[in-house]
Amino acid sequence: MKAGMGIDIGGTNVKILILSDKGKPLYSDRFKTQSERGLRDFCSRLGLKVKEALRAVKLNIKKAAAGMAGDIDSEGGILRYSPNLAGWKNAPIAELLRKETGISFSLENDANMAAWGAYVLELKKSVRDMAVITMGTGIGGGLILGGKLYRGASSTAGEIGHCVIEQNGRLCGCGNRGCLEAYCGSKAIVKRALSLIKDQDSYRKKYGIGDEKKINAAALAAAAAKGDKTAISVWEETGFYLSLGIGNILMLLNPSAIVITGGVSKGERFFMPALKKGLSLYSIKTPLKKARIKVSKNPDLGSYGAALFALEL
């Protein structure tokens, strides 16, 4: 049996998934990234987990794909930089993992792998051109053009999160101002909500999640569902700014579909009307008419996309 191994490496967790060539899950596991322990330690721990997965499925897998958040040189298999992974720079991830496991790794940006997962699973390869927007702490993007993953000249295509939507706007984590991420990333959404809440202690007690009563995207979605005006206002604002980012994608690339995924997508019910309203304000309607915009319900689109991509290697 042919199988594909996909790994989704995030700032907090790592997900390992093995799929059969029919798309059936054969193995899954996750563990803490703990990037502060260092690159060598991480690769050693991941190598052990990969070997454990191979013993479990008893298959001879020679190639795998891994998606990581950050600036990736996919041709060289190098993580150029990732602020969410202890500031790792110029890390030869693919080569280090090959030495640990004996497997040839294709290293990609995590949003690219989510895009491939959306292309295969959500859209069933029914379109030739599509984009995915990953909405978590930050905003990422991946592109499928002509039925193939599009990386661009330096493997950085699709960075919609750092397209400027407002001149001299809010400060983004990348250092620029006015980036989409500074308005629609979960960190930005929560910051905006907290700036509008007069009594934060009371709000946390009422809507906070977990023992720590955290206010995050899920909490704000739940608050909006209960009619909280602050949460509803923040989600409407998010939808408007997201319409600017998506509108730019539609005008520039004219894709047939855009898939939204990630933790922020929990607020779909509350940001989607404002998103659609924002897009309706565009004077040029042609790119908007055929484009399908949908929110993925698969929380593991990145690892699925990586495993499916590995089957293509």
C-alpha cells in the first residue's frame, strides 16, 4: 500500500498524519513543539515520533511533506525565519529530518499545505485556481494556480496577511503598519475587543474560556452568539477588513474559490455578512460573481494537506 506522511509544525503543537493512497487515515499523533529547547532537540524528538509512526503502520515510506509557519525556502528545505519558533533562522529542517529518519522531506509553508488540503478535500480538485486564507494568531495564505501549488520566485507567494489594507494603520507583528494580519489575526481581534470592553474582569467571568477565563476568538464567537454587542461589533469590523484582503485576491488572481480556515473561522456566522457586504461595494463585479467563498470545518487541514501532498511526490 502506498501512503503519505504529513507533518504540521506549529508554534505550540506538531501534528503527524499518515494517509493511505485512498485518503484513509492510518495513523495520527501530536506533541508539543517546545521550540525554546532548540532546533537539534526538536528534530531529534520529531525523528523519534516519525520512527514510532513508521513502526505502527509497518509501511516503507520514503518521502514525506512538512508544513511550517514562517519564511520557507522550499527548494532548499530551509526555514529562513519563523518568529513563532524561538526565532529560528536559516534552519536546514529537511536535511536534519532526513538524517534523523532516513526519509526525504519536502518542506513547505504551512499555509501552502493547508491550500493543498483544501484543494483536494474541500474542493475535490474541481477548480484550477483557488486560494486559502489561514486565520489563526496571524494570517497566512496559499495559492493553487493551474491545479498546482504556486510558490512564487522566492517561495513566498500568498502572504496575504502582510498585504497593506490601510495606510499608516495598526502596527503588525512583522513591523509594518496596516497589514491585514493587524486587523484579522486572532491576536489583533482580541486586542481590539479588549480595548472596547469597559469592565474586563466581568466580561472574562461571563464569556471567558477555561480555568483562566481566556478571551480568545472562540470566546468572542460565543459572546456574539449570546448577543453581546461588543463581540458582534468586533466580528463585523473583522469581516469588513477581511473583504479588503479577499477583494485584492479576487481582483489580482481571479480564483474560482477561496477557502478560509483556522481558529478565527469560528466567528464565521458573525463576520461573513460584513465580508459579503464589503465585497458587494466593489465596482468591478466580474471576478466576484463566480468566486466561491467557504469556511473549512477541518481543524487539521494543514496535516491532511501535507500528507496528501506527500502522495504526489
